[in-house]
Amino acid sequence: MSQDSNSSSYSTHLQAGNALVAQAQSVATQDFNQARALWQAAGKEFYLAHKADMDQPDAAFRLAQAWMAEAHALQKEGSANAAVMWANAAAQCELAFDLNQEDGRVAMTAASCHQFAGEHDAAKAWQQIGMHLLQPDTAPDQGSAAS
């Protein structure tokens, strides 16, 4: 498959997943089961986008978010599988972080997933990474000084 074809497939699947998430969010308060099905379909699209371009952190993180939605749904049902799904979401967040190691938001999301999975030491470590990355710079912004 050519690079252009991969890029096109990546964009197509990422956009399809985002559209499904928007649909899920619009029906979630009226029909949780329909929203869950839409989130699962979005997860498949994000998986295909991630598979099309494994170097793109956005699809990797969106896949983690889809797994978080499923973990939340399982938790809401009281399923014992919720912790496993939270752990899967945490692992996917870590993969997304590996692709962009400056993204404190992804690190903090990994921390949350680990916490819900009952992996408290990992949650604490990821929280520390996220907090470090999200700290505002103490140095003055050089770009605004010239204006």
C-alpha cells in the first residue's frame, strides 16, 4: 500500500470515528445502549486509522478514548471486565504517549485509566509525568516579548 493510500485511509477512518463519537455523544443521555454501540463502532474506526498509520498519536489516543468509553460502560454495568478494559485503555494511552512524549494530557489520561484499573503505583507514576509536562514554563515567552 502506498504512503498516499495509507494517509488517505488514516484520515478517512479518523474522520469516521470522530463522526461516530459525535453521534454517540448526542444520544448518550437518551439511549445509552445506542451510544455504546456507536462508541464501539468509533473504536473500530480509530483502530483502522491507527493501523493505517502507526506513527500518528491522534488515532492511537482516540482508540484509547474509545476503550475508556467501553470500560466506563462495563463499570456502569458492574462487570468484572471493567478493570481489564481500563488496563487496556491505559496501555493504549502509553502507546499514544510513546508517539508524542510531550503530551501531558495523554500522560494524565493514562494515570486515570491505571487508577480505574486498580493499578495505583502506575497511576501515580503517570500522574507525576503528566503534572511535570503540564507545568507552565517559568521562563518568559520570547515570542510575546517582541510584540
